[in-house]
Amino acid sequence: MVPPERSQHRRHPTDGWFHSGDSGFLDEDGFLVVTGRIKELISCGALKFSPDEVDDVLQQHSDVAEAAAFAMPDHGAGG
């Protein structure tokens, strides 16, 4: 076992939290529900959303057979 001080997965030096890169929420029973990875999130200004959520919404439409959302740079918006 690797001692915590030598681990590459150290706690953040200023806030003490371990930043795993996962996103999620605590459900009504207090259980952690992991919903995805932060690096997979699409940023649009101040908004951040999961491409999986976009896919799910698009695929609910009867005229959509498949959907695959992904981020692309928007050079006009500074991206």
C-alpha cells in the first residue's frame, strides 16, 4: 500500500477534498450517485452539461434514431 503522502491521489492542498474527476449528487437517502466525469462536461458560457443528458433528451423524440453530443471549440466565444 502506498502512503497517502506519496500517492498521486492526494487531497487538494487548500480545501482538503479529494478531487476524483467524477460528477454526481447525493440522493434523498444520502447515497452518492455518480452521473459521469467532469472532463466529459460541455461548457457553454457559465453553463455546464453532460453530453449524455443531451443524447437522452434527443432520443426521446420519435424522429431521432441516434444521438451523440460532443463539445467543439467556438472560436467566436473564445473557445
